[in-house]
Amino acid sequence: MKSLQIKWKNPLITGTAILTLTGLVSRFIGFFYRVFLSNVFGAEGMGLYQLISPVLALSFSLTVSGIQTAISKYVASETSTHDYRNSFRTLWAGFLLAMLLSAACASAIYLYADQIAVTFLLEERTAPLLRIIALSIPMASVHSCINGYFFGIRKTAIPAFSQLAEQVCRVGSVYLIHFICLRHGLTPTISFAVVGLVIGESASMIVSVVAILSRAHHVFPAGTYKWTAQTSPALLTVYTTYRHIMGRLLQLAVPLSANRLLINLLQSVEAIYIPNRLMAHGLSNADALSVYGVLTGMSLPLILFPSAVTNSISVLLLPVVSEADAGGNQAAVNRAILTSIRCCLLLGFFCTAMFLLFGRMAGRLLYGSELAGSFILTLSFLCPFMYIASMLNSILNGLGKTIQTFLFSIISLLLRLLFVFFAIPRFGIQGYLWGMLASQMLQTLLCTVSALHISRKAHATCHS
């Protein structure tokens, strides 16, 4: 019993359990929310809704993605030595950087929404949606920084709860708006779904702010530090301290953000040009958006649903593998690689079998769409490759192979883009599905070869 309790207190196990449970609940809510949106706004409306995702992804890369990781890393090292004051300084410094960047990004999107819609997204109807989502960017930066702090101290309950609050408030607000519209004889538009996104981000921000204030009160009880003329630091000292912390954060955050930005930029080109290439295949604008909406708003979310488990483990596996490697525990590294491959294969094959058996029926029952069912059948073969690549990416990053994983992602994305530009005009959306499968297989192969090479070296070290 004692050993069981010790294992349960392991941060990887408890953190994974919390994130997995929350991720599953959140995806469960989000899944049926998408069913609701598809029924209310149709496939074309879902296509418009999905088309603004690249802008959100790019804004996250520019404003806070690298800063969140940097906060998490430095807070982890500072709290391990009980340096709580500096850990909060790290958070405030990162928060200030992220807020300056997010305010500039939100303002640019709001002011230039029409130009972005026409020249970047190639769809002028997305302009009003862009103005709405611009409001969510500073809120997302706030809770991302705070989540980075809590990940650093390995308290995953707060990020998990904020994620759940965001999902519940987003879905609940859209349901309420839809109900009010119907009651007053109004026709709801897809803009209401984007408003719900902003409401959800604000809820997540509020939860995160309350949590960090509570944490600050716990670490620094009232009256612990008195602000007097004798104890207050000089303004120059404060400026020098925070300039140093910001410089340290940027040193890590800039290359991380640049990598994420390049990947998201390629993903954005891919997402934006799918409807455009479908029109080159002969579809009308409305039909192209409808097919895009069915694929990205209906079929893919169902395929990605089980990845809540692998994603949660991946988030917490990185620091554990990194710690084992730094401590010279090569047996643990070898075990993590081989166990991850075996477990992901089992989960992937099981999910593939389920989607092959029930995919077409799920498309009809959930969305009333034969096309969605057809997509689910084809996409089901992604599962084993997708889960293995996700897990091995995290392990390789934990071992310091970040350049390798970045290159693997770029190579697979470039292969997928080739299918977007050259296969879709000839074969339609089926050409893109082939591209997804080919690129995922390539990325999984590259990650597996690299990880097995490391595993063999670790095994040799253990037996030398």
C-alpha cells in the first residue's frame, strides 16, 4: 500500500491523471459543441469558423508561446531551491513582455482585419470574425503566462481547471446566445461562436488570476514584507533586476517562438489554401468551404479525441525524461522510449479499428453527413502514427533534440503542402487526405529512427 501511495504521488502520474481527465472532459464537451455548431451554422459556417484558426495560432506563436515555456523552465529551477520571490519576478517579467506583444498583435489584427481577411485568409467574410477574436489575444496571454508558472511548480490542477472553465463558459455562452436569438425570432450567425471564444478566454483568465493571487498570498502572507523607505529597492535596482530577467527569458523564448512561428506559418498556408485549391478542382466557393468545414470542423475533431491521453502524458514526460538524462539514468530513458512506442501502437490500432467499424455511422448520426463518415474512415489510419510521433517528439525534446524535432515537423509539413498545391486540384479533397497520411507516416518514421538510435545507445551504456 505504501509503495502504491508513493507512486501515486509521483508528479508525472498525478499530473498526467489530472490533465488526461480534464482533457477528456473538455474534448467531450467540445466534441458535442462542434456537433451543435455544425447543425446550427452548417458546413459552410464551420468552414468560416475554422478559417480564422491560423490567425489565432500565429498570434499565440508571436506573443506568448515561447515566453510560457521559458517561464515554466526558470520557475521550475527557482522553486526547486525555494527561491519563491525570484520565481514571481520571473512570472511578472514574462507577463509584462507577453502583454506588450499581445496588445500590439491584437491592435494590428483589429485595425487591419479587412486586409488580413482578403490577402491572407482569401475570404473577406472572415473580417468581422477577426475583429472579435482580436479581443481574446491579451486574455490568452495572461492565462498562458500563469499556466506556465503552475506547470513550472508541477501543479497541473490550475491549468487543467482553467482549461475546463474556458470550455464550459465558451459552450454555455453560445448555447445561451442561440436560445435568446430563437426566442426573439433572430437568426444566429457564426459570429456568435467567435464571441463565445472570447467569453471562454475571459473565464480562463479570471480563474488563472485568482489562482496566482491566492498562490502569492500563500507564499508571501500579509505582513511578511513591509514596504518602507528603508526596505524599498531603488527604482534603478528594480529596472536592472527586471531587465536581466527579461533578457534571460527572451534568450530562451525567441528561438522557441521562431520555431513555433515557422511551423504555424506553414500550417496556416496549408489551412488557407485548402479551400482555394478545392476551387481549382472545380468546386464553388461555398462548396469548397463546406468540404473544408466538414473535414476540419467535424471529422478531424473526432479522430483527435483520443489524443487527450497521449498529449497529457507528452506534456509531463518532457521534464521527467530531461531529468533522467541529466542524471545519467539511461535505463529510464531507454524504458520511456520503448514503452511509449508500444503503448501508442496499441492505442493507435485500437482507435483505428473503432473508427473503421463505426466511422461512417458516426458521421451520419452525429453530423448527418455521409462525407464526414467517409473522411473518418480515411483519417482513421492516422491514429497509430499520430500518437507515436506526439510521444516521441516530447521525449526527443526532453533529451535536448529540439532542432531534430523542429526539422522533422518542417519536413512533414512541406510534404503536406506539396499535396495541397498539386494533389488537391487534380484529385480533390482525397488528395489532401493522402497527403496527411504520407506526412504523418514520414514524421513518425523520422522520430522513431532517431529515438531508437538513442535507445540503442542508452541500452549499450547500461550494459557497458
